[in-house]
Amino acid sequence: MWYPVGVVAIFAFVQYLEANVIFPKIVAQLNVSTWATLVAIIAGGILWGVSGMILFIPFIGILKIVLDYIPEARAFNILLERDSTKRGK
């Protein structure tokens, strides 16, 4: 009886940490727009199905990080970023 309770407790604790601590910190640093995320989910679903819908979100985050360091790709970076006040940077 205690083994299933322990497993549920561990899963609940890990889910709490992931949803309330880890995910908000990572997503806040990436600053990817909702529209870009939605397009990535739809494109991933069309190309690779459900696994593409899951995998294209990190791909869009990686693309955003790479485009942050390429001055010539500033136009694409503006499309991907959430905060429009950074455009004059």
C-alpha cells in the first residue's frame, strides 16, 4: 500500500517543481512569443505528428537563442520575441 502512495507523492512533487519553479524560469529567459510557439506546434504536428508538436517548441527556443547572436537575423528575431519594447536595442 505504501509503495503506490510513495510513487504518487514523488510524481506530485516533481510535477510541482517542474510546473512552478523550473518551467517559468526557463520560459521567462527565452522570451519566445505565443504566436511563434503556436506556429511551431502546428508545423511540428503537420511534419512529425504528436512528437513534432512536442519537439518543435525546444527547436524554436534554440532558434531564438541562435538568432539573438546574429545581427543580420534581427528581423527574424523580432518575429520570435515576445517583448516588443526591445526592438530599439
